[in-house]
Amino acid sequence: MCGFVVLCQKERLFSSPLLRRLEKDILHRGPDSGGMIAEPGIAMVFRRLAILDPGSTSDQPMTDPTGRYSLVFNGEIYNFRELRRELEQKGYLFQTEGDTEVLLHGYAHWKKKLFPKVEGMFSLVIFDRHRCEVIAARDTLGIKPLYILKRGHLIGFATEMRSFAGITPFEVDTNALPELLIFRYASGTLSNISDIELLPGGYTCTANINDARTKPEQFDDPLEHLNSDNSLSQDDAVQLSKETVYASVKAHLVSDVGYAVQLSGGVDSSLVTAIAAKETAGTLTSYGVHIPGYPQDERPYRRIIQKRLNLEHHEVTLDNNDFADALPRAIKHMEGPVPHYGCVMLMLLCETIRKKHKVVLTGEGADELFGGYKRYDIWRKLKRNGLFADLVPGFLWPILQRWREIQKFSGRDAAIFGAVYHDILELEELFPPLIHRGGQREDTASRFLDFRERMFAVDQTSYLSSLLMRQDKMAMAASVEARVPFSHAPLAKKINRIPVQLRAPGGDTKPILKRVAKQFLPSEIVDRRKVGLALPLRSWLENETGLGRYLDLLVQPDSQLASYSDPKKVRTAVDDFRNKRNKKPIPLEHLINLELWLRSVADIRNANAPRLDDA
């Protein structure tokens, strides 16, 4: 895993000071080595975290023997050996043992037909000197970020947005702000910053350097066959899932520098750990987070896994002050509000992991593929019975009220708004210009008629995207490569064929995956109630030396949030909280999240970085 920046403008020669600044900005993504190409019309800057073939022969940018193509590539290709054998049979010669050269020769031979063949996580840019164009591509599920800057005749590609600071004004994109307010993550091509877009997963973007035109094209769609194989029984689905999950975890173990696992003690990470331990010669190392005072102590479950699999396990203890100290740094690396507050703990955990390991396996993606959320069943019941409240069980009444609020807000689709973290009506009071929209989520949901299909589709393309972005950026902040076996395109495509009524039949969550897990894990792990990393933020806010230290930022004269909110109502919310008068909790932690992000944008914008006009 690595970082890169590519700038293109006809006949322009980009200056050394600018390129050195760009390289410095992405050093955390690639501390092992670096390189750059600067020619009239293009600059390619690269930093490498060496995982496969870690010697200098696989450094980048890499140019093919003909001199026509140069490549920068971030990620890992898990079927590179199979692709290499196929290319060798066609006469290609290889000088390295890694996956980068396979991509380079693969593009020379197959052109864009290469990308559907590739199994792995990647964002890449190829410079074709003969055609004077660059081709960018991002993996099917969008595990690796890839941003595009279009400003006049200048085109840029980068793994992080702040590489474009000083090149573009770096202003907040007001089109993204409503989704950040509601969902904490903007979907589709929205990047949070004006002039910068996020290339969707499964897409290429071809840019002509001479005329600065760009052309995006989709090469893969993981939802294409969603719910398509109604012939599968549950037993068939369990066997298919077992074979596919096992193969994916095994594929993700390819590494020349070893690996570890993130272990929460839940089903998903425990299953990844069990398969990895089975395929690992020697002792597997695992890491978990312990939060003192947190009501759900998962250490006993991790000890069960540790003993069963003979793991070398490490507990990392983090508290309110650790969270508060690291929150601004996590937001800086996230390049947006943190979509989940566990981001902070994940970044701190990866800093500990980095002391011994460069690669870590995680469990992201299992819930979105296998139906891991109670809301799939609850929202279905409410949609069916919402107008007949006497038919809804008592324990669902609070959720029914939320359903009515969501109907009032969106007008139609809880498949989009069912995962909203906050009271939408409260947010609307604080932010009067709030726009009622679901963005790309609406486009995704509109492709499907069945309610559960829409929920699966929205979660896999929007909510999962936020999880994958979180995992990449928080791990790379610590120079760690995070691998996500459940978010593997070949796995996703096979599992998505399984009817949604088998994956989310109502009642228990993830029934198919749990039947698989019981073949590897004890019942205490598989049958336990799902526990997410729901941090005690409300109590932490009461600590003025911890998270509560940021409350004053919301009411200071230089509050960045004041430009978008009703400052008087924000001040009232803060005062009510401090005086314990708030009957209905306002999401103050979310306001802090937004305020710190807006301040980080202002800091980047005001920094004295070399500007392109002066470079």
C-alpha cells in the first residue's frame, strides 16, 4: 500500500519544490521508498510501503521496457501470480517478483480489459506516452481511495485530497455538506471539497493531457447479480459462503513481510482470525482495543479466541483523554468528519500494530454482505405496519417514532435513511438550509424494488464505502496496510447472488455466516449478541478535560460551523447540556466533529504551501 500524486497539464513542467512538497505530504502512506517522474505535461510522485517484493526493483513509478507506459499503484493484487503466468505464456518477461510489474505488462497487453481480471484492492494511474493520456482505475468495491482534481486545463489524481492544497482553493463543497450532516459521509463522487471528485469503485477515468478532457467508464458492478440465484437453498448458501470466505481470507495472506489481525471478539473478526491461524505457519498475532469503563467488555471473548487458536494477543487500552487528544488528528487524516467515532481508536490501535507489523487483516464488509443489521428486519416490519401501530410490538415503538420522522423527512424511503445516526428534525432546526436529499444513495436504491434489496444495495455502496475509507485512512495514518477479506469483489459477487431472504430472513442476523462460523469457532462467540464499538460519547462530553474540551469551539466567535448553522440554537444546546437541561439530546459530538473538520480545512487552505501558480 502506498501513496501517489499525478498532475497533468499540456506542455507544463512542474517544479521541483512543488513535487517535493507533494512527496512530503504522503510520506506516512509510504515510508519505505519514493520516486518521481517529471516530464513536460506530467508529474508522477510516489511513496511506497513495501509489502510484496520489498526490494528496490519494485519501486515506483515503474516504466515498462518499451518506455511507453509508466505506472503508480496503491494496493495489493491477490491473483497477480495467476495473471503473471498468463502473461508469461504470451511472451512477457518479468524482472521483479511483485504485483506492480504484472499490472504494467497486463495493461500493455489487455488495456482496460485488464481491470475486470484483477482481484485485489487498488487505485492506480498509468501514463501512456504514445497517446498522451493517463488512465486511472479504482477497485470494484472502492477499498483504495482515488481523487480527481479538474481545474481549468489541469488534471490531478491522488490518494489523498490534501495533495491538491495550494493547487485548488480547497473550499468546502456545499453539495456534500447536507450528506455530512445527515449521514456523516458523502456518497458517490462527492469528496467534501470543491473541484475534487472521488472516482467510484469499479470505474476507470481516461484523461487526455492535450485537451484536458476526462472520460469515466464503469468496468465492474458488484450489484449486477444481487438476489439473482433463487435456486439456492440455505444449505447451498452456507457451503458456497464457507468456500468463498475461506478462499478470500487465504488470498489475503500473501505477504513478504508478515501480517497480524484486528480482533474485536465478534463473529466477523474471529472468523477471519480462525481461518488465518489455520493457514499460518507459526503463531498468529492479534490486537484488540480495551476501553476502561465501557459497559461491553469484549476481552473475555478475545481470550476465548486467543486460547483456542494459540494467538499472540495484545490488548491496547485507550480512554476518554486518548480519544480527545487524537480526534483532530483522525479528522485530518480522514479528510472529513469521522464517519464513525471508532475511527479514532482504530488509528491509535494501528499505531501500536505498526511497531511490529505492516499488514493487518480486519472484518469490514461482513455485515453489509450477510445481513448483519437488525434494521433490515425492523424497517421491513415498520414499512408493512407503520400505519397500524397496534400491530407493532411495544419494543419497536421508539423506532416507529423514528420511522415517522424519517417519512416526514424523506417522503419515501427508509432504505436510504434507516441508518441515519441522528435525529433529523433536530439537525434541521440547527441547520436551517439543510437540504433534504439522499444523494447517490437514492440512485442506488432506485435500481431495486424489494425493500431488503434496496437496503443491501445502499449499505454495500454507501455505508460500506465509509467503513472502507475509514479503515484505509486510519491505518495508513500509522503506515499500516489494512486488508479486508469480506470486502473482496469475487466474494461479494458470489454472496450477492444468494437471495436476500436467506441472508436477512428476519430474527437473527447473519444466519448463513454464523452457520459457517460454527465450523471454526465456539458457540460462545457465534451466538453472542452483536456489539458494535459504540463509545460512551455523552459521558465523555461531560469531562471538560476530555472530549468536553471541544464544546467551547462551537460557541467561540471564530466558530467555523456558524457559517452553516443557527449559532444561537447551537449555544443554547451547549448551555443546556452543561446545565443538564436538555430533555432531548442534541448530537453535540457530531457538531464537534464537523467543527474540527471545518477548522482543519481552513488550516490547510491557509497553510503556506507552494502554490502551483508560483511553482
